[in-house]
Amino acid sequence: MAKFSLEFAGFDEVLKKLTKLEADIKPIAEEALTKTHEIITKKAEAAIQKPNLPASGKYSTGQTERSIKQDAQIKWSGTEGSVSIGFNIKKGG
């Protein structure tokens, strides 16, 4: 399982400026993380379709497909938001 987060230099300064403008950056960041999760999940699902697997998926059990993180749960730590993406190795990914 991988994590994706948005980070850039000067984030705290941008956050202060947006706060002065009464802008809430959190929903914007969450939307970006959710869209990123959606795009990567679709690409992962397409990549593991049977025609793309060895022996055209003849020996596939579907366990890897079931291990794909489907829910975009965004976690915040201070000003850093992250979302888990990809396969859950513990679940056969």
C-alpha cells in the first residue's frame, strides 16, 4: 500500500494567506487527494485484468484485485494530508 500526499515549499505561508482571505484549503486538498486516489485505483484495476496477467490470468484467484484500496480515507497530520493508494500487501496485493 502506498500513500500519496500533497507537499510543497511555502505551504504554511500559503495557508496563512488563504486564512486571511477566509479560504478553507482543506476541502480543496481533500478533493485533490480523492481524485488522485480515484485515478490510481482505476489504473491499478485495469493493469491487473486477466489479459494483462501471466497466462492471461489462468491462475489468478482475484486476491490481488480484492486487495486494492477502494476507499479514499484522507488522514491529516497538522497541515499534511495523505491518502492510502494501491494494493494492500497484507491482503494479498
